[in-house]
Amino acid sequence: MAAGGIEGAVFLDSIFDFINQSGESFVRGTKMIGESRRLHLGCGLNTPEGWIHVDGSWNAWVAKYPTLRRVFKAIHLLSADLKDIGWNPDIIIHDLRKPLPFPNDHFTAIYASHLLEHLYREGAKALLKECVRVLIPGGVLRMVVPDLYSIISEYMGERPPGKVSGNGEGNNRADRLNKRLMFRSCEPRAGNLFLRIYSSLKDLHSHKWMYDADSLIFYFQEAGLVNVREMEYLRSQIEGIEKIETGESILNGEGICVEGWKAG
């Protein structure tokens, strides 16, 4: 059974590699590159007009193929609660742990919210350098991440409790800290054995590295960005930021926002 599970996970891994290659081919083979000069990484369901939206989610890819989606649900590779989520079909599917499938010096702005913490630190540093590569000189990178300082302050009793997912069981300060850090879930993933092994191998949803404002500013600068600073909600050099940025990701200690420019 264990061997079969591993084989199934390898099969899913092969599909994910195909997804990534398909995303790159899609970018190269369409006019989308010329239609917008603003890039949204890790978009999820937030896909306003005027941006090129990129996400590496398995569910976003499966949503493009309704028949395949039904098949995966039938064999329990896709849970029932995810089957009917309305993903935008124009999302470019790309594994953001790999180089961005875009040319140098192309985008005027790049935005990402609650994405960077899902990458290991070295992977996050690589993505920041990729963002610098594809930005035009003078282009703006803006990222929102969970606020580590706020989370620790809450644990120390220095600020009111923030939001946590799940029910109220074990709602003491230590449990709340673990839930907000999101390094691991409270229990192992349920469901099909193939999907459990695959999720363990890919581990795209847990947090890998957390940031406060000072550390994120440091990594922006290390990647080559200039004029880097912490920004308030909706205060940005990116025109129309209110169409893509949501208060729930930043306000009340939920996140910090850092913005920087590509020199030139």
C-alpha cells in the first residue's frame, strides 16, 4: 500500500510538472504578455482586471478542465468542498518556486499578498530576484506577508488577539501562536492516500518562513530593490492598488506591506 501511495504521488508530481510546463507554454504562446504590464503572484481567487494573474495551485489548474475535475473528485483526488470553487480560467498556472516565465524588464508593477511565507527562505529570496529581473527600471514590487511582530506581541499579551482559523478548542496563547504561525496544521491531512503523500511532498499550504517589517525590507534590498519601505494599507506607488489589495490581509495586525523600486 505504501509503495502504491508513493507511485500515486509520483504520478501527481508528474502532472504538476506538466502543469508548470503548460503555464510557461501558455505565456509564450499568447498575446497576454502584451496586454498588461502588472503582475499578480499567488493570486488565488482575487483576480481583478488589468493584471496578469499567476498561481501554482493544483485546484486552479484542475478548474480549467471540468471533466477532469469531476474525475478527480470521483477518485477522491479532489475534495468535495473544492470542486465548485470558481477559479478564473485566465489564471496562468506556474510553480512559483521556479523561475518566472516572463522576459526581462517587462512589468511596471508586481503584487503578492500572503505568498512569500509559503516558500522556504532561499526560495523566497530567489523569487524576489526573479521579480527584480522581470520589472522594468523604476518598476514597483509590493508584497504583503503575515506580521510576525504582531503575532509574537499577541502571544506576549501586548496586543489583542488576532484571527485564527478553525474552532475555539485549545484557544490558549500557545495554541493561538501555533495556529497563527501556520507551520503545521493541528492534525494530519485527511483524504485519499495519494493526495496525502503528494501534499506532504509538495507542502504548498503551510508557512515556511515568517517576516517582520525589518527582515522583509532587508530581503528586498538584498534582491537589489531601492527606496524600500514599509507601507500602509492602500498607500502605494501602484495606481489602482485598491482594486487588488484587501484590508483583511493587512489591517488589525494581520499583515505588513513592504514596497520597493527597481533601480534604473
